[in-house]
Amino acid sequence: METKRLQLGKLPQPPLRLLCITLLLLGIVFRLANLDSKVYWGDETFSSSRIAGYSAEEIIGDIYTGEVISATELQKYQTPNSDRSLANTLRIIGEEAPQHPPVYYILARFWEQWLGSSLALKRTLPALISLLGLPCLYWLCLELFGASLTPWLAVSLFAVSPIHILYAQEVREYSLWTVSILLSSASLLRAMRVNSRVSWCIYALSVALSFYSHLFSAPIILGHGIYVLIIAGWQGRQRVIAYISAVTAALLIFSPWLAVFLENEPRASKEWGWVIKELPPLDLGRYWLKNLLYGFFDVPLGKEYPFDLTFSYTQPRTYLVLPIVGLVIYGLYFLCRYTPKQVWLFVLLLMGFTSLPLVLPDVISGGMRSTIARYQLPSYIGIQLTISYLLSTKLTKFSIGIWQKRLWRLTTVILVSCGVLSGVLIVQAETWWTKYSDYYNADVANIINQSPAPLVLSDSTHNRILSLSHKLDPKVQLQLIKKIKNVSEIPEDKLPKISGNFSDVFVLENIPSPSWLRPSIENHSNYKFNLIYEGNIGFKKRKVLLWKKND
């Protein structure tokens, strides 16, 4: 391969320059605004308790006693303190969730110890990490497409992409994973170009960071290897050897956590077992279409249910997803038709080695791995690279007619407007589909908080209770009992003792896991409860039920 100096991207023309700068600024605002207003959902509470150094077993043992505990007291398990060290954090992640490498959690622990543990501060760290993706993506585009409009458009689309905004605001490792994939991809292309020892060392470190960010980096790094083999070939065996050496070094750096993962792999498999739940083939396809749409547009239209998978002539999103699917297909054709092999091959491998390891098992043996949007974040990058190249070429190509240029300008404006509109709504929303089973917590908490002295009874899982506690007022008291399996009624001696010091008594149920708490209380006392709130998550057949004691 020929070594050449990389030129910085040329500034676009003033109108496009203003558009790109505006989108970048909006992307920053969308990531950092109103971070404390959104539902802090169950997976985020898992992150916080592990960062704080508390195991799930310990939390359950402490709070599921049937004794009264305040919503404020539950925050103890969400906040680092001097009683729990970094060693506790690493031990608990290794035992409970070895599939989640520890770098993000280590960073988050130091961040909270130094700056505080409010929801806004917790989420500021992943949001700032996500912003690092902007220069990394710009670098990747320069390596792929050189000095052109493409890097500017790619960064702009990334800045206002709904899926990237949503996961930039979660106390989890996905923004770090996205940045690490961009960094390792750009550094690989640079190492292939300059072929220096320093460049391959940078690639090795970026690969190690990717492994320590998410285990799903492994197939992507394997895709890098396929790319090096095809592009370098036999004559470029020096680069092939350098790639193998770099990945070997990265694996050695990652080996301490790899050993932890292998030792606790049965627990990891159990924790990840929910993704093998079978879906009807039609639902699988609908998920893929919805997830594709989330890369550019994520706005509830009309009375559209956020978890509805239906596409029909009565559903507005049907008329959005079809043009986007067509644009992506044409963009891939255009990329493969008009770029050198080292460009289109890299983009296709990035997308393929992200999606195929998830799609194939789902299609062959059943499951829902490929429907989880956060697992497909590298694929979104590949799609956005494809669309950015298509639009930048069409906007700057002199050989096409005036009406065609106007059409592509309109397409660009519509696409970025979809992202901006999505970002505006996401910033203002109290909940979103990414909160899954905790989607309705804000509604539930608002009802409970209206009571002057409320008591909440529940046998819901501890991550659901901890999630809800972030929305509850300090005055709210709870009595929790551990769910008893394989019983049709909870024995009277296992039921919480309810005092008369509360203005209202509520029972919170999260099903389909059966709850016998409310029926058992009614059977063993003169209490009767009325259903006052029901939230449905239809495609998972889940419900959130809030009952209130009759006066």
C-alpha cells in the first residue's frame, strides 16, 4: 500500500458550513440537557449499584424484609461511599455481570467520588464520552474518504442521530463502546496507511479499549483482520503480521478480565439468556425496520404506541421507514459502485461483523439478539457513513442536473430535520422506549407522590424498585417482600405488617411474573384494593399495575 499524507477535510460552502456547525452544537445540547429528568431505568440501577460496590444479593437481603424503608434510604445502594472500595466494584461486576467489562464502571466510580452522584452528574459522564465520538468519526471519515464534504456530513448526522443521543444519556458503557469502535477503526486505517510501529501501537491500545468497553468488539476486530488480509494481500504481509501482533498485544492487555469472564461464564450465559427468547419471523423483521428508523428518526406520531411493531397504511411510520430503507439500499449500491475497494469493503465489514453474529442465530435457531438496538450501534455508524458519502457526492457533483441537486438538497434537509426533531422531543421527554419495563415509572411515581403520606407495598424485583425510587418523593415509604415462587398464596406470617400511619396504601405489581402479594393481603385482612393505573408493554406481554387501598 502506498503511504501518503492525510489532508484535513475542506470546509464546506458557507450555507452547508453553517448547517453542520448548527447540527454539531445541537448534538452537544441534546446530549447534555435535562439529564436528570428522564426515568432512571432498571439497567442503569444495576450499573449504579455495581459502581457503588453493592451486590444484588446484598441489596435484596437488606430491603426485602417487610420492614418500612424510605425511598431516600434506597439511594444508599446507588451511591459510592467510603465503606465500599473499587475492589468491591470489580469483584461484584466479575461475579454478577462478567459480560460487562469494567473500564466504564471504573471511570464512573471515580467520576462520582470526585463530582457527586446526582442523576445529572451520573449521566454527564457517558454524555461527554459520546462527544468524543465526533472527532473520532471525523478522523475515520478522513481516512476513508479523504478531504471532502463527507466527514462534515457524517459528524452532523451522528450528532443528531436519535439512537446515539439516547445511549449517550444512559449510565452504561454504550457511548464508550461507540467511541472505542470509531477510534480502533480510524487507527487501523491510519496504521495500514503509514505502517509505522507507533501507528500499530496506537491501534493495539484502541483494540484493548474496545475489548474493555464491550465484548461485542471481538467480531468487529475480527472483521478488521479480514479487511487487512484482503487489502494487504500476500505482498503486504508485513501489515498482516503487524495486525496480528497488535491484536495479540491487545488480548494480553485484556487477558485479566478475559480470565474473569471465562471463570464466571455460566453466570454471564444465564444473565444473557433472555435474548434467546423466540420471536415470530414477522416480528423479527419489524424490529429490524424500527431499529433502522431509529438511526435517523424517533418521534411518536399521533397516537402511536411506542412499543407497537405494526407497519400498515394507517401507521405514519410506514411512510417514513420505506424511503429510509430505499435510501440505505441505494447508498450501499452507490458506495460499492463509486468508491475504491478499501473504502466500501471496510464499511460493509463493519456492518456485517456487527449484525451477522446476531442475525444468523436468530434466524437459524430463534432469538431476539439482533432486535436489541444498542447491540447494533456499530452498524448505525456504517449506515451513517454510507448515507454521508452518498449525500456529499450528490451535493458536490457538477455532472448532475439542477433538479437532481435540488432533490438531494431536500433529502439532506429532511434527514437532518428528522434528527433535530427527534432530539428536541427526546430532550424534553420524561421517558422513552429505551426504558423498556420502566417506561411508566414517571406516571406511577406522579400518582404516588400526590398522596400526603403514602406507603407502597411490592414484591417487584429490586432493579424495578430502585428505578422507581429515583422518581419518588422522600416522604414515600415502602414495604418490600421477596417474591415467593410456586405458591398460590403468601402465608400470613410472610406478609408485611401494615400500620395505620399512612394516608394511602398502594400495591405495585410488575407482571408477567405472578404476584400473590395483593390477593394474599386481601385474603388475610379487610383491605380491598382498586386498580388505579395500568401500563402495558404489549410486545413483551408485560404490565405495570398500581393498586390503591379502598378508603
